[in-house]
Amino acid sequence: MGVPTGDYDVANAMRLPHTGTFVGQATRPGEVIHMDIGGPYHPDVYGNRYFAVFVDGYSRYTWA
């Protein structure tokens, strides 16, 4: 299968099954940190338009 070159090729491309690369849960705090970014939003009072959220994979502690 070649590289998709047009809208038709992209829309009809076959997907390979996800093999799953997850090797296990975090065994200590700070070992795995998940991050997500949101935005753009209307600027807040400081002019920020984006935000970031971090989640510790062991304790599920969340901070933004």
C-alpha cells in the first residue's frame, strides 16, 4: 500500500490494528506523567489563551 496522495486515498485507507504498547502501570510517583493542552480560548486577565493539565500516572494527582 502506497502513501495516500489524495482525499479519496486518505478516506479509504485501511487501518492496521492497534497492537498496544502499554507495558504496565507506574510503580512510583513521578514515573509517568500524562499531559494535555487545551485552547485556544478567549484570553484571561493575564492574556493566556491556552492551558496545560498534568496527571501523575501513579497517584492520579492532577495540576494545571
